[in-house]
Amino acid sequence: MRPNGPKDFWARVTKGRDCWLWSGGVKTSGYGNARFCGRMWIASRLAWVLANAEYIPPGMCVLHSCDTPLCCNPKHLSLGTHRDNMRDMVSRGRGVPNAGESHGRCRYSDAFVSRVVAHHKSSGESISATARKWNLCGVTVGGWVRRKQRRIATEKQQEPTHA
């Protein structure tokens, strides 16, 4: 049986003391998968829509306060941006750090990036001049200097030292 209406959907949710777990199909990501009104939904997103009687605004995510992907308890669900979701993930120690040297496609060490950024800041030269001096692409150096790339390396350099 596929859920076709709100009653069918909630019938496949097992209401526990805290989390309400989806008991239907599960995606490989670990989130519930539900068919509703001819469309496939992530179960927690559908639970939020049904509980709040409104659609999720474009660009918004449904966040779980309980860190349980199968949870459909509306009290555990809230809206937030993708950035909010990523900050939440990091603050709870979930996910794999995938920045700087730990990134699989990393070409430069954090120490090297820090040296290039420090040189640029102390020399007063343009980003393109710094890039030429180190035989690098200006876009890459600009990303490091503006902290759009390699935040870990540049933030380590920015940390104040306490004596």
C-alpha cells in the first residue's frame, strides 16, 4: 500500500515517546521515502508540510533537531537554509571534514596556503602579482585571500596567539 492521503501517510508513522519513525520505504540516504498525491517525497518533508498546512518555501530545508533521518515528529522538524543545515551538522560533530588537506583533490598543503596568504598580506602586492610570484592561478590565490576557499588554512593563520 502506498500512502495517498494524510491518513495513509500518518498510518505509516510509528509514534514513539520522542521520535515518530517512518515505517515505509527508505532511501539509500537513510531518509524515509513516501508517495503522496502522485509524487515522491522525503517523509520528514511531507510530515512538515502536512503538520503546518503549507508548502516548504523554495531554497529551504527541513531540519531535524533529533538527528534521526526517519523521524516525522513535527516537534522535531523546522525550516532552515542549506547553510543552517550544514552548520547544524558540523556543530553536532556529524559529517566528514572535507576541507583543506583532508579533501581528496587537494593540491596544496595548509602550510603552503598559509605562506602564500601571509606573503600577499605583508607584501601589499596585487593578487595576480602574488599568483605570478608563486606560479599559481590568480583565481586560486584570490579564493584563498578572500577566504572563499581553504577556510581552515586561512582561519588557522588568523587565530590570535595568547602569551
